[in-house]
Amino acid sequence: MQLRRTKIIATLGPATDTDEVLRAVIAAGTNVLRINLSHGTPEEQLARSKQVRKVARDLKKEVALLADLRGPKVRIKEFADDSIVLGSGDIFVLDAAADSAQGDQSGVGVTYQDLAGDVSPGDLLLLDDGLLSMRVVEIRDTRIVCEVKTGGVLGSRKGINVLGGGLSLPGIAPHDVQDIPRVAAMGVDYVAVSFPRNADDMNEARHRLRAAGSQARLVAKIERTEAIENLDQIILASDVVLIARGDLGVEIGDAELPGLQKLITNKALEHNRVVITATQMMQSMVQSPIPTRAEVLDVANAVFDGTDAVMLSAETAVGRHPEAVVKAMHRICLGAERHEDTIPDVDELNVQFERIDQAIAMAAMFMATHVSVQAIVALTESGSTAQWLSRVRSAVPIFALSPLVASRFRMALYRGVYSVAHEFPHDDVEEALVGGVQLLVSQGHIKAGDRIILSMGEHTGNEGGTNTLRLLQVGEGGHADISQSLNDTPH
């Protein structure tokens, strides 16, 4: 059976709140479940995190949890009648001093107090992900007078972007400071930072997260113009990069988005970071039971570009077919992986290794390109070796054996990595190897006669201690014959 290498992230919401639906979504192939802190109450978010752990445990699946911070999103406040209809040429006022729930046909409040100081006459403001647009005509203290260019229905709490960027908002908003201890208490595996401008924003988030007692990995959501200007430093300050095509596409313009998606993907891979492609990948399936051909191609092209994971948002959170959309994405990823070029090009990797386990991982992938092997097996405490292994595009499955559940959860996001629970002895390397291989044989992942590459540390139990490679063949009867070297095995 073909194993899917690209991982799937699904967003939790009202559509997945029953155990039955959540169980189906996980069973359909979801690897990571996302809690969007922009929606729902803190009580609902905590309940969802507990529900995921329980349902996944019942299914014997190790699914990671990702908490997505709200970030400094600029929004309009509320209308007295919930929404209005604007026409082209209408004059409309955005006022940072206006009270909430007092918006009407003439204007509405905004959540960002300094918006009037960040925009100038002539700027184009894009509302509701660009569905409406208006040109700034005049600034009157806190009031921004605009002329509507593209009209339509404008509802309460919709987002505001400035074409070309330029807002001076910090990457960590006051509500994020309050939310970080909450997500730390949830025990999430990843925390996404929304709208970071630079490495300082990521470093602040990491500092606050560690102070709250969490070892969750940091995801940088690339979704504002300023982030593109500081892309390399943001990537280096992060563990994972997420291409948030919604707000990013609004700020930079849709024509620039395809090229930037490839640039961000390539930059993340160049720096050996995990990369996620997100936003409207299967948007039609919020309503439809099948994707459009354009969506099929979008997901497949992300796989061809080398993304580690593809993400579903509204499709699973509020959509009518949560299970079907995950199954469709699973099917599309498998199809793309059958046709992609999976010959690793080790020469294109970042070869400035800072750690021995990085060098060992790259050596393993180099070996896999020159010797026919059926699997790579990594005995790893922290999962870092598996992450380095996953940076090389290859069709060879990577089985990461770890005794630490937190490490196994994190590895749910790594492309081509399949984590396996394994309590190996810390004082006997040979016993650890034999036990690991026998476990994989018993689970049907490898079989007698298969050649495998093993990576491990000379002293198991040391985090980051991987320093050894072995090439061996699985013995007859499913026993691990670790005494056989390449020269001993038939060709």
C-alpha cells in the first residue's frame, strides 16, 4: 500500500465538534488538527483540544495539535444591523474612535487605534479578503474618509488590509500575550504566530511560550508584505513556515502570489525548515462534495513544489463535508506523489551542518540514492533526526522510533516520516536496534529480505545524539539480522 508522504492539517470548528465526525476526519488521514483562536470561546477551544486527544487515543492515532494565535488582525467593528450594502462611489468613514455596534451606512469603527496614522490619501484599503475595496480620500484625526471602489455586502468584524502593506502593528498583539499561557496549558505541539513582521516577533513568541512552560514548536505565518521583506530572518527564527495565501494575496495582489508561494517554499527548504501551504485549497468543498479541477491542481502543485503539509480551514471547520474533503485531499496527494520527481538532490541542500545528527541524516539520504533500500529507520529521542531526514525529497519511507509521545506528535508534521512508539533500552544499542526492526516487521512496515538504513546514537537515550548509520538486510522469518552488512547481502 502506498504511504502518503505529504501531511494533512484540518481545522477544528462547529462541523467537527461531534466525536463521530472528528473520528471520521482523523481516520480519513488527518495528521494535524488546528485550533483557530480567532473563533470560539476559550472554553470551546480547550474542550476541542481535549476531545482531539481522547478521540485520537481511542483510534490509536498520534495526531498533533496546532494552536493558531489571533495576531494583530485589523478589523472593522460591528454594524447596528449586522451588515450593510455599499455601492461604487459611496463615501464611507472608518473611525478608530467609534463605538462598537454603532456602524451604519455612513461608517463603522475599526479595532486598530492608529490606523489613521498608518494610511495616507490615495491608499487602497481591501476589506473582507479583498471582496470590497475603497480609496482613502482624506484623514480627519481618527476618521479615515474613503470612496468605495468595489462595493458589496459588508458584514461586521471583517478584516482590513492595505494594498502593499505598511501597517506598523507588532506581530504579537496584547490578546496573543494573554492567549499564549492558555495554549501552553492545552499541551499543543505547535503554535502559529499570525502576521509576524520580523525575527523579533518570532523570538518574542518563543520566549513567552517557553516562560509559560511549553516546548511547542513555532510556526511563522507569512501573510503580510513586511514578512516578505524579512523572509530569511523570519524563517531562521522559526521551526515551521506557513504560507497564508489569504491575507498575503490581498496585500501583494493575486498576480504576485504564485511566484511568492514558490519562493517561500524554496526558502524554507533551503533553510531546512518545515513548510505548510494553506488557505482555500479546497474552498468549493465547504459546500460541494467534490473539489474543482483547479483545486486538484492547486494541491498537487503544492506537493510538486515540495510542501510538507497542506492545510484545510473552513472546509473542515464549518464545511458540509469534513470527512469527504480530507479523503479528497489524501487522494490528490497520493496521486501527485506517484508522479513527482522523488530522486533526492542532496547537492541542493543546506550543507552547513551545525550538529552531527544533521550530517548523519543527510548521509543517510545520500546513501539511499545510491543503494536500493526499502526503508530508513531512525531511533530518535527528540525527533530531530527524522526532521533532517524529511528535508530530502525521497520515496523511501522514514520510520522514526521514539519513546517520547511529545516527539512523536511533532513528527506528525514531517513529510515522509511515520512515527512509531518504541521503548528502547538506553544501555544496549544492539538490543534497541533488534527490537526496533522486529517491531516494524510485526507491524508490516518492513519484511524479510528488505534492505534498510538505520540511524541511531552510540548511547541511546541522549537527545540529539544520533551519530551512527548502518545498512542491513532484514533476515528470513522477519528477524533483524544486524550482523549482515551490504557486502554480505545478495545483490
